[in-house]
Amino acid sequence: MITADKLALLTNMPAAMLHQALGKQGKGYELTGAKFLGITNGGQFCYNVVYKVKDDGKDSTKVFLSYDPTVDRVSATIG
């Protein structure tokens, strides 16, 4: 079961926490913003994230979080 407190955290993660969840995948990305978009049909938490690119530019992509309540672990992938 996902508790109300855990759901609140998973739907309000700041960019820094998403970057940490990405681990090695996040290398080379400097996330500057994140917005929760919704929950996918597969049960993943979807975020739109903004990151810096060369010459002070910005770009965006999606990050998908998966939560395993049996071990209280979050994993993330760039999509």
C-alpha cells in the first residue's frame, strides 16, 4: 500500500530529489525544475523536468518514478 504521506512525497518531489533518484542516469544533467504530470497506466509517477544545456540554454524531458512499497524504494528513469 502507498500511504497518504508517501503519495504526497512522490507527487511533490523537487528537482534535487529526482536527480538523486536518477543516480548514474542523471550524470550530466543539472535539473533546474520539476513538475508532476500524473500517474501512468503502468503506475509510474511522471514528471516533466527542466535541465541546463550549453550556452545557458534549457531543455526538458520526462522522468518516470517507480515505487516499490515492499522495500520502500524509488527508482527513476529518463524517458
